[in-house]
Amino acid sequence: MFYPRARSSFAGPWLACLVLLFAGSFGSPLIGAPQVEVAQELERLMAIHGFTMKPADLDATREKQGRAEDTDLLPHLRVLLEGFDHVIVQAPQGGVERVLILGEKVPYVPPSPVAAAPVAQPADGEAAAGETVLETQRVGASHAVTLTLEGANGRRVQRLLLVDTGADYVVLPSSLIGQLGLAPEGLRQQQVQTANGPTDAALGTLPAVWLKDQRIAGVEVAFIEDSRLGGNALLGMSLLGRFRLTIDDEQGRLVLGGQ
């Protein structure tokens, strides 16, 4: 499982299984694999295999070197992108549908033992300029926040969502489709891979998700049968990926900044 660099101080819980496909450690690549320019190799692979990438994601790999093994596409991508936090999304019919780059991996540098000058911090619960602070609650080993989901015709539903940096989308139970006033025929059906095996999902876009009084428009969402989610819902990267995020475990806060 990946953990996005500089996005969160919280490791995504086991419910991150609902991302379509995780990129992680899948064995050691061959040491003798040749070095290539990552962006050029990705462009070559896209032309051959037809998967897609956002231009900004592709640009993040430019002038970076990676290893290219003469293997099938999935292991080839995993080795090529071993220097990046990334997600590889599989297509329902097999193969790769798209690749997301979350950031370049950097080595951990322990903090200096020398005491730094104190920096003024916002008071407890107070947001700094450009930040949104949400109170969290613990649900087992996970952190959760209560947000307002906006559906069709301004219809709103409040829902507790588990914070999950491993989930590609905001993931909701299918029972919310009707409550949000969404038309099922307006959603696209796709099979997704979970830790418990493949399952069907209905993919679409919510008109908005509200972070207190801040309206975040056009949030991608995946609806999955309630029984498969165990009554849970996930706050995934289709919303969290728009922010720098930090979870303050001691004070029970999720801090979102820099949209």
C-alpha cells in the first residue's frame, strides 16, 4: 500500500483496499535493469497500451531516471515508478486504465536535535490562513469526519466518512444514491478490485462535498453495495488529493490546506 508523501501524517487504514489497484512493493526489481527517462518511457507505454495519465502527473516524472525491465506491463510500471508514490488503476477487461503520480519519494530525514525557535501556532481548533480544520473521531484504528454531501437539486446528506488516503475515490454505500437524488442510469458501472476480490461499483461525480462552509465542487465518487462496505464510507483521494493534509492525532483534527 502506498502512503502519499507530504500529504498526510496518517497511514491509510485497512479500508484502503477499495482503491481500484494499489501500487506498492511487489518484490525486488532486477538490479541490472537499464536506466531510462521515466516520462519518455511512460509516453511510449501509453502509446502501446492505451492507458492514460494527467499531464501534470506525467510532468512530475520529467528529468527523472527509472529502471525499465523487459516484463509485462504491470511489473514494468511498478519498477519504472519505484521512485514515486503512485496508483495503477486496472481496466475492468484487464490491463491498465490509468496511472496516477502522487509525488516523488524522498528519504526520511530525522529531525535535528537542536531546538528551533518557537513558531506561533493557531489556537486549538483555529485554522491558519488558507486552511480548513475538521474535527475527527476515532472509529477503531481509523479517523473519521462528518461531512455534508451535496446531490442533485441541492439535496444534502450528512455522512461520517473514514479518512483513507489509499482510496482512489470518495466511496459511498449504494443506498445513498437515492438519498442524494442521483439517477442510477447516470452512473457508469465498473468492476473494481478490493481486498476481498472483485466487486461492482457505480462511478459518478457528486455536485459537491461541503467542508464546513467551503463547497468543493465536482467530486468523483464510487458507490458500492452496502454489504460490501460493512456500513462504512471512505473519504478518498478524489477529494483529499486537492489538498495538503495533516491529521493531528492528539487533538483529533484533520487539517486541509493549499487547495
